[in-house]
Amino acid sequence: MLELLSFGPNGWGGQLLSGLAMTIAVSVSSFTLGILFGSAGAAAKLSHSLILNGIAEVYTTIVRGVPELLVIYLLFFGGSGAIMAVAGIFGYEGYIEIDAFSIGVVAVGLISGAYSTEVIRGAVQAVPVGQIEAARACGMSRWLILRRVLVPQTMRYALPGLGNVWQLTLKDTALISVTALAEIMRVAHVASGSTRQPFLFYSTAAVLYLLLTTVSTAAFERAERRANRGVRRA
Amino acid sequence: MDWELMWDSLPRLLGALPLTLTLVFASLLFGAGVAFATALLRLSGNRVAETLTAGYVFVFRGTPLLVQIFLIYYGLGQFESVRDSVLWPMLREPMWCAILALTLNTGAYTSEILRGAILSVPVGQVEAARACGMSRVLAFRRIVLPMAIRQMLPAYGNEMILMVKASSLASTITMLEITGVSRKIISQTYAVFEIFILAGAIYLLLNFLAARLIKHTEWRLTPYLRTRA
């Protein structure tokens, strides 16, 4: 039975390992994209424009209220069509196909971004107003305040919440296997189909996910300790 | 946007609503039982019980739900002892596999919510109850549990919404609930956006109702926080 998990010609070890690498690649890309969406969403929610407020509110409400699988299916089946429709407006009539990786990253990134929006918004609001006022009194411009005062402190406050979002993102990437992208779940599915050992391969997948979540929990704890090294604890 | 198609597909999608609701309610109900037992065992002081339940929670919170569903639906059938057991008629059905996976998943998350809520009850309350002559069980039933349940409501509301969303994964093991039916309609009509918008709207409505229900329960259970007219 262990031969099936080995790296030999009859083993699935190599594929499982590349599946693990793919899961990490998709997770990191979607999480990064999610932070970009989240920052934009938080900026929109905190702006004084009613239109931006509304757009961000609709984004977070819909994406957080609809099943992740539905978002992935929507982009997987409808993504190419939508892009071709937009391209058609600009006069391009050819066929455009997007690869499963990009679709997966955008879909999970959208979901991750909706949760990040709330985390980042809360973190920005946790920065005391006095800090901003003091920076302005020192004569800093808006951009300088953002770069030197607001963003560094926001990052510290957002870290625990973003750690949770990372765990969600990591687990959501398993759903991309429905688009046949060869990440952990997909490899396990294919392997169990051809070897008739579903329990073996799905439990291996579970162990790999547990490994990823455990390692990243430890990494986030370290990052938090480092980010808080200048803060006195009561 | 094909409005007519949307209107025509609505009855079929709504026809799948009872199955989605069954999945959600069954797993929330069984999951509450699992969570209650798990939380009590994790706080029992018994080393073996604490390690076992901590392991259960760790595994089910650390892996994707899809893995859990596939492990139960495809994985268990691999063993002859499972296929020969009395449970096989149930474990053969995707319905029971989906409910089992969802139950164990929500049970793990809810047990942590409940454990946190039980720990948040001030020690003084228990001491006062003991001083009044209540037994430990009576104090737990009358003092700790009601306060813990009130405390855990907001977090449990999130869990309910997560379960409504999680029920969509049952479509991956051939269940024709809302997501499964939408995929079927799309494969017949190719109207991706129309159908998914409709399905998304149904889920949003369900989640909105779940959030209202929790808000209302919270309001009912906190008469002392309401301002008197």
C-alpha cells in the first residue's frame, strides 16, 4: 500500500508533491489578490463617497453570502464568455480561453478579498485618530501618512484576522479541483479512481492539508510576535 | 439576460430548496449534539477524553470540507468490513454521507464556540450557585448553560450561514440540491449567468433569514439590555 504513495514508477508521490506545490501556488496567489481586493474594499468602505460605500457593501455581502462553489462555477463556466463579450465591444471577435489556474486564483481571490475587506477595515479603524492628527501636525502629506503611519500599524492589527482568512483561503482552494486543476484534491481524486484506493489517497490529502494549516498557524504566530515586538504587554 | 428563462427555471430551483434545507437542518441538529458532547469532554478534566476530542477538532477544522465528504462517500466503501456492516445501507447513500460529513464538520467548529462560551461564564456565578446548594449538574443546567448559549449566539449565527453555504458541496457527490440543480439546468441551457444569479439569490435570501433569526433570538434572550419605553 505504501508503494502507491512512493516516488517510484508505480507511486503517486511525485504527483501528490506537485499537487501540494500547486495548492500552495494557488493559495498564495489568491491570498495576495485577496489582500489587494480587500485593501480596495476597505478603502471604499471607509471613503466618504456613497457610491463607493455601496459598491463595497454589495461586494462583501454577496460574496460572503453565496456558496464558494457557486462563485467558482460562475467564473469557470461564465468567465471566458464574459471576457469575450467585453473584448467584442472593443472589436475583438476571436475565441478567448482562460486557464484553470487563473480562473481559480481570481475566484478564490474574490472570496478571500471579501473577508479581507472586513479585517482590513477593522484594522484601519483601530489606529488611533491622534496618530493621524499628530502626523499631519508634523507636516506630513497624505501619502506619507499612509505609508509611514497608517499602513505599518494597520498591518500589525490586521495580522490575526488575516491569519484566519489565510486558513479559509487555503481550504477553499480544494474547491478548485472541480475545474480539473491538478492541486492536492484533484490528484487524490484521479489517483483514487485509477488505483481503487480512495481512502488511502483522500486521507493522504487530508494529512497534506493538515500539514499546511499547522505550518501556517505557526508561521502566523511568529509573524504576530515579530510585529508586536515593540508593544508593551500588560 | 434571458428573463424568460430565469422565470421558467425558478420553479425547478425552488424545487431543490427542501433538499438544501434538509441537509442544513439535519446537520445543524446532529452537529449541535456532537458539539455539546465534544465541548463537555474537552472540559472534562479527563486526559484521554481531552486529547481525543482535541484531535477530532484539529483534524476537522484543519482540512477542507470537500476532503471530508469524499473521504466518507468514496473512502469508506473501500473497506470490506464497512461494506458488510449494518451501517452500509446508510453509508451507500450520498444523502447520509453528506449529512455525516456536514455534521462532523459543524460539530467540530461549534464545539469550539460552545467551549469558549462555557469558559466565558464568570466563576463567581458557579460559586454562588454552589453556595445556594445546587449540585454541579444543576448549576451547569440552570446557570452555566443558559449563559453560555446566550454568549455563543452571534458566533453560532455565523456557523449557521457557513452551513447553508457548505451544503452546496453535497452537489459534488451527486446530490441535486440547489447548486446541483443549477449545474444541471446550465448543462441543458448554457445560461450560466442567469441560473447562477438566481441560485445565488436563493442562498442570499436563506442567509439573510438565518441572520434575522439569530438577531431575533438574541433580542428575545436579552430583555435586560432593552431600553424601557
